[in-house]
Amino acid sequence: MKAPVAPTWLVPCALVLLGTVAHAQEEQPWLQDREYREGMGFRTGDFEIHPGVGAEFGYDSNYYQRADSEDPIGSLRLRLSPSISVATLGPQRSSDGAPPPSVEFRSGLSGTYLEFIPLTGSDTDKETLRDQRNVSGDFGISLSILPRRPWSGRLAADVGRVVQPTNEFVFPGATFNRWTPAGTADLRWTPHSGLFDWQLGYRFAGTFFEASVFQNLNNFENEANTRGRWRFLPKTALFFDGRVGFVTYPVPLYKTASYPVRAQLGANGLITPSFGLLVMAGWGSSFYAGDREDFDSVVGQAELKWYLTPSPAADQKEVSLVSSALVVGFTRDFEDSYVGTYLERDRGYAKLTYFIGGTFLLDVEAGAAAVLYPPLSDYGQPKGW
């Protein structure tokens, strides 16, 4: 039997100020997708600069992900996220009919300040949560080689600071705050008209914890991945996503190496000019070294999107973000856990994105997730802690 942790509820509301009107881009979480936090930007010679700032305010019922018996703390949360990026001129500013450049460059810097206003819990816990206020950030660069050609490649590197609490009472005041350098290399094949494309890639990621008590959780992950897409109808695309990872711990006192594998098939497209559907399903396994319980089950995502203003675009990937939308969806996945082996997350969500005058983005999201861990009794007291 898996031991459930109390569900977490988060209802954020974000307002993003863009430099000017945003352009078409596949929708992702607003802080991760540059089209959410950037507008058209400003041209300076052969480069364009994109400044932006975002604010997110919401309620988190269980920031520490505690069980009911551990006194969960409910809190209001405020996040402020300024950002800026510099890039070579994009297709929008290129001359009509001009061939694409041989190389495209982009760099970006963003930061996030996180503030808590606790509403429930003991006075001591409230004060402890207030002390969790912190600053995270990310800096990255990328280089696209022969973009928009039958054969193209991409190199990218970034480093970020992640802020995350721990729900372990035996380490009062310690957090899972960490630095995460990463790098990727991709090779893409897009023959003929571009209705089909296939990509092979490699990703490296390192994790280095700031708290000395968690130094034995430092790890490295190498991943080989492949993705393909076939647009067989004007409004529909089938795609495949496969990944094989190698997670290793230089100091394996408690955590052991794992070799997570995922393979998923899906479909994405516009059912009508007003409705889009994403369905993706497959299998995932964690494959831990030694005598450890593995995740071995279905993973996937289902999402239905209603565009409040019908878009004439045939492909959902080409629908402009200025098309305000209401989204409902569900995701199921797993990840390596700092406590025990893995954690399983089953999450339902609803989201409203609404553009105001093409300059302000209002983003309201509500979600509920069940976070499940395998039994920890077999592992005993963590060695080295």
C-alpha cells in the first residue's frame, strides 16, 4: 500500500505585463514560456531586447505537503518575477522572402521573489513559513543551428536556483533549496513540407543543495530522448515522446541510482475553431538500483481547451496567445523523490488565460493534486544523516 500525503490545493492568479503584443507560441506555464513574459520587444541593431515582469498571487493549502496529522499550514503566496532576454532578430523582423539565418542566438535572465502570508497553523509554524521568503532565478543561453531547414540543431545551457521546502521535522530550518545547472543538445529532421518532424536529443542536469545536511542528495542526470510529430490532418497531429534517464548520486548513502523510462503516444489539435484537445498516454518505470520499490504504471495527460475567441489557425501549435482560453485537464506522472524513492503525482487543474488589450495577461489557475509515496518503513533511518 502506498502512503498518501494530504492533497495540495493552489489557486494562483497572475498578471503579466508584456513589452507589447505577444506572438503565437505553444502555451506553457507563463513563467516558463517566453511568449508569456515577452512581447514584441525592442530592436537594437541586429538584436532585439524583451523585458517583462509578472506577478502571481494565490492560496496554497499545504506548502510543506504535510499529512493531516502533521498540521498542514495554509498560506497566501505572492510571487514577483521580472525578466529580460536578448536575441538575434526573429522571423517577425526579418525581411519578407529573406532566407533564414545560419545561426540564431538567445539569452535570458529571470528572477522570482516569493512571499508568504500564512493563515492557518500554530504561531511557530506561521513564523517558520514567513522565514521561507526567498529569491529564485534562472539564466540561460541557446544557439540554433540552421533553423527552419530540413536538418537543424540546437545547443542550450542554463543554471537556476530553485526554492523548495522540506516537510521533514527532523531537519528544522533546512530546505531543499538548490542550484541546477543543465545543458541540452538536439538534432531535428523536418523533411519536405514540414508535416512530419523527428528529433533526437540529449540532456544533462545537475542538482547541488545549499544545506549541508542534504549534500548527500546531490545528483547528476543524463537523459537520451526522442520525439516525433506527424500532422496528418490540417487540425490534428499525432506525436511520440520517449525518454531514458540515468540518475546517479556521487555519495550514495541513502539514495540509490535509478534509470527512469517513459514512452508516450498522443494527439493534439483543434476539434473545432473554438475547442482544442490534447490526449497523451503511455508507461513509465523508475528502475531503482538495489532492493527498492519502483514506480511502474500509466503516465499521461488529458486537456480540453475552449478558446473564448475562435482562432482561424488550423494547428493548435499556431494559435496565438491573444486567443483567451479556458482549460481543464489532468496529469499523472512520477519523479525521483528526496524522501524514499519516488513520488507519484495525480493532478487535476482548471485554468483561465485572458489577454487585456494585447499587453496584459490575466492567468487564473486552480488545481488539486494527490502526492503519493511508497512505504518508507523498509528503508530504516537514512544513513549518514
